[in-house]
Amino acid sequence: MNDMIQMLKTRRSCRAYMDQNVEDSVLDAILEAGTYAPTGMGRQSPLIVCVQDKEIRDKISKLNASILQTDTDPFYGAPIVVIVFGDTRVPTYRDDANLVIGNLLNAAHGMGVDSCYIYRAREVFQTSEGQKLMKQWGIDFAYEGVGNVILGYGKPEGKKAAAQRKEDYIRKI
């Protein structure tokens, strides 16, 4: 149990990546861990799309950057972007998708892979270009982009030390 707590306490977002792919067996283990996240009433409502194709990854990066009104890569050079979609027909879809994202982030750390949660999936997949990608991937338009998880091997300068935990974070009553 202490190893698990230590892992949770040492995971950090990474914002600078090397040009190095994640091994298939490692990536598959991370993605599988995402499928074991708890979901409302066990519905398993989220959908995970793993983008490794550089051309598609770069297209999604540009769409995401345009929402930020910048021309920098919001994926920090990470070679893999995992998009988690939620089924809007399920009341807990956003929570379910965010639990999947949490599992992906923690599993990546456990496997020695760096990661970061990147927002704006909703906005990206509401655009006409995003909708075209969803159609191409066979994703029902009842699904909404909830978040992106970038994966790869980080550069040392991509990680910061943990912030001090706020004093009133926990209240026991």
C-alpha cells in the first residue's frame, strides 16, 4: 500500500518531451488501466482514442492551439495524445471520463512514462474539423471530448516540484 501512496504523491505533469515513442506493450498497459476506472453504475460510458499518427496528432494540436489563440504546441512535443470522450446520454459522463483520465495519468507514472492532462477536447471536437475526425473514427456525435492525456518520455526541464499542499485541504468532521 505504501508503494501506491508514494506513486500517487510523486506523479507530476510533464510539459517538455523527447522525440521517443512509448513501447507498444507499455502503452497497451496504460490504456488498459484506463478501462478499469470506476464509472457511474458500471456503465463504462467513456471512449478512449489513442493517437500515435504524427499527422493526426499535429492536426489536433493545431486545433487545440487555435482555441488558445496561440501557435505553440499545447501538447509540448509529446508523441502520443489520448483523447477521452464521454457519452452525453449518460448523466455521469464527464465524471466517468475524468476518472479514466486519472487512471491513465497514474498508470503512465507507474510504467515510467510521463504525462499531462490537457483540456479543450470539448472545444476541439465541436469544431467542423473535430467533427470530421470523429466521423472518420466512427464516433457517435452523442460523445463529447472531455480531456486529452499526452504521453511520452519527458525532458528533465519538463517537470516541476510538487507545490506545497494547502493547509485546509482536508477537514475531518
